Amino acid sequence: MLIGATLGLVSYVPILVAFGNPRLAAAVSCAIFFAGSVASAIGLLLPWLLARFGRDPAYGSGPVIQDILSLLIYFAVLRAFGI
């Protein structure tokens, strides 16, 4: 969560400068925070769960699930901000 928070804070100013829209900058910063938090949790828990059920944990370490969830989170946060 700390990495997501850091990236979210760092991204606020460049987005604000580039687009001049504080609501867009806040929405993208929040989306980066939530997506980073969820991706790190999934990246930790999914291989662990697979190993607990006797499956190969390497199947859970692929970025496909995290990428899809990150996109869904991004779109959900933008919709919540009304953008």
C-alpha cells in the first residue's frame, strides 16, 4: 500500500500540470493507489492460496489477473469521480 500511496502522490502534480483538472488528477492518483494495493495483495495471496491447495504457485504469479483488475479499478474510480 505504501508503494501505491507514493505513486499516487507523485502522479498528482504532473497530471494536474498536464491537464489542468484537479478532479482528474485526484481520480488518477486514487486509482493508482487502489490498483497498486490490490495488485500487491493479489500477487501475494494468489500464489500462497494455490500452494495451500497443492497447485503450482507459479500460475498465480502472472500479471494477467493484476492487469485486468487494475484496469477495472481505474475505470471504477474514474466513474466514481464523475469523469
